[in-house]
Amino acid sequence: QVQLAESGGGLVQPGGSLRLSCAGSGFTFGGFVMSWYRQAPGKERELVASLNGAGSKSSYADSVKGRFTISRDNAEKMVYLQMNSLKLEDTAVYYCKAVDVVRLNSYWGQGTQVTVSS
């Protein structure tokens, strides 16, 4: 059974930091592109960051470049999102997604809430 479980969300003041974690199980973790998405109230879900299976190629939304860092530990089947210099507009539910770009299988986690507020 495939599972993705996010954790690490919470309430933080503007300028603060949070580290999100996503634990994967039930699939060949290293063979999947791992991504973080977010969805703010009343808005569409958007891609925040992606990282290839080897952890060698990453990409980021313009809105988070220089502030967020995606990383992974294939041995532990974990992907992380380090979020620094958080802004009010970073408030959203953050989701972890796993994609097999060969077989086109994809899986989503249940999400974790990040609230940036003073």
C-alpha cells in the first residue's frame, strides 16, 4: 500500500522558518520524482519544488526561489522542504507528491497546514 505522510507544518511568524517532511512507503522511492505543492484558500494547487530521483536536479517556483530548499534521503524514503524567510503569502496546505515519470503513476499525501501570521 502506497503512503505519503507529511509532517512539520504549523504556525510561524513572517521571516521565520519551517521544515516539512514527507515519509514514503509502499513504492520504490528512489525511482520517483518527489515534489511539494501547496494550495491556499480559494486558489488552485501550485507546484512549489521538485527533485529528481537521484536528488541531483531540483526546480522551484519563482515565488520561493532562494527561500525554500527541497532535499531527499532515499535510504530513509524521506523528502524535505526547508522553508526560510516565510511570508504571509506562503500560508497554504502543503502536499507531497510522488511521480513515476516512466509508468506515469503518481501519489499524493494528505497535506500539512502552514500558517504564516504575526
